[in-house]
Amino acid sequence: MARTIFATAKAKEVGPVILELARSEQTYTYQRVFEYAPNILAGAIAAGWRGPVFIQGDHYQFNAKKYAADAEAVTEEIRKASRDAIAAGYLNIDVDSSTLVDLSQPNVDAEQKINYTRAAEITALIRDLEPVGVTISVGGEIGEVGKQNSNEAELRAYLDGYRRELDARRPDSIGVSKVSVQTGTSHGGVPLPGGAWQRSSSTSRSSASSARSPGRMARPAPSSTAPAPFPTSCSTASPASRRPRSTSRPGSRTRSTSTPPSPPSSIARSRRGASRMPPTSASPA
């Protein structure tokens, strides 16, 4: 499948494609991250693909019913899924705790509280485990498909609360790169321009927590390039390269492609480090 996808993309001269495996899909497609990532890379190599390979861990979702019965057990499942994805080389993980939003609460912050708290907790874990010199793209969600349309108040409550909770666990860490919102019966990602949530200075803020600038939500885009239309990055890295890292981002090797430049990422290596695969992270679409 992967070889066909990359061969077709190469023949048609299309831009980058994203291959994703949701946490739920791992079960009913009988594929785990340690099988999926190597096979995608092998397909790219077999097709003679040159350029970025984007692999996403999609919808690492909290099961609301199970969470109500045992919140810690369900959270540990998401922690393990994130650990496994990073160990397999994923550099793009969507944390979907929107299932925990409680619309019966008296205000929008209370509605989103469990959502943004768990999202911040998993983000802190991801930041501790990501390879040195690489920033894993983390996505969040604020609503469920089929319930009600998401709105600006929910987005603000989520991002403000998320920033507080992330700073409490890992101060000044890079946050989410996008937030998925619900519109009718579908959902779509809202990219944070330049990797950060930006607002007009004339925007009024009502909550005390809003005094913190959200400009540290995620990395800023290089000044010489336009903001990415959606978060980038996915590659593999050897387990030996994974260790806790500071918020500073040392440079790493990149490869030029036909698409605009982007933040640096890693070069995939074999577990023994004896051979090099093509870079699997490079640029925004």
C-alpha cells in the first residue's frame, strides 16, 4: 500500500502526503506503530521517493465511558500509546481528549477543563520523550463530531487553560501546533499561524488567566517563510537519541525539497546507527 501511494505521488508530482494510523485503527487493522512506521518508510524507499515522509498518530483518544469508570487507567493507555509512537519514530501526534468535555458545566472553562488538563499532561510527556533537536507536532481538539459546532470561546478557554496546565508541569514548553474544531458532522484542524496562537492586540480578554501571552504555544515560523498551513513533521529516530531535552532547540540536519523550508527535524537511522534512511521530515505542504 505504502509503495503504491508513494509511487503514485511521485508519478503525478503531487506534494507531500500524510499517512496516519489512529489509535483505534491499530486494533481493527491489526497494525501497531512498530509495524506501521517501518513499512511506510520501506514503501517510500521501494518507490524511490525523495522528500518528506509524514506519519501521524491520529486521534489518540480518551474513551469517555471508560474514563468515568477509571480515569487513571485510561490516561495510562494514552501515555503508553504516545510512548510507543515516539519510540517507533512518529513526530506528529494528535491528542484527542475532547471526549471528556462536559457541556453540563456552568461555564466554558469548566466544560473544557478536563480536556485541556489531560492534553497538557500528555504534551508534557511527549516533550520529555521527543528526540533531541526535534519538536514533535502535537494536536488538540475542543469538541466532538455530532454534538455542537465549536466556537471561539471554547477555543480561547482550551488554549488558556492548556497553557496554564502545561506551564505547571513543564514551564515554557512548546505547546500544540493545531486544534481541531467541530463543524456540523465533521471536524477540521485550525492551524496556529507561525506555530503560535496569535491575536490582534485589540482583542479584549475577560479572564485573569488571559494575561499570559499565548505566543509560546508553539514554535514561531522562520521569518523568511510563510506560516505552515498545518503542522509539519514526522520521521524516525533511533531509541538512543531520545532523552529529555531543554526548551532550546539545537540545530539538526535537513534536506532541501521542492516545498518551502521548515523547522529542522531528524534523519532516520537504523537501530544500530549503521545506515541512513532518507530524511522523513522536512517541510509543510
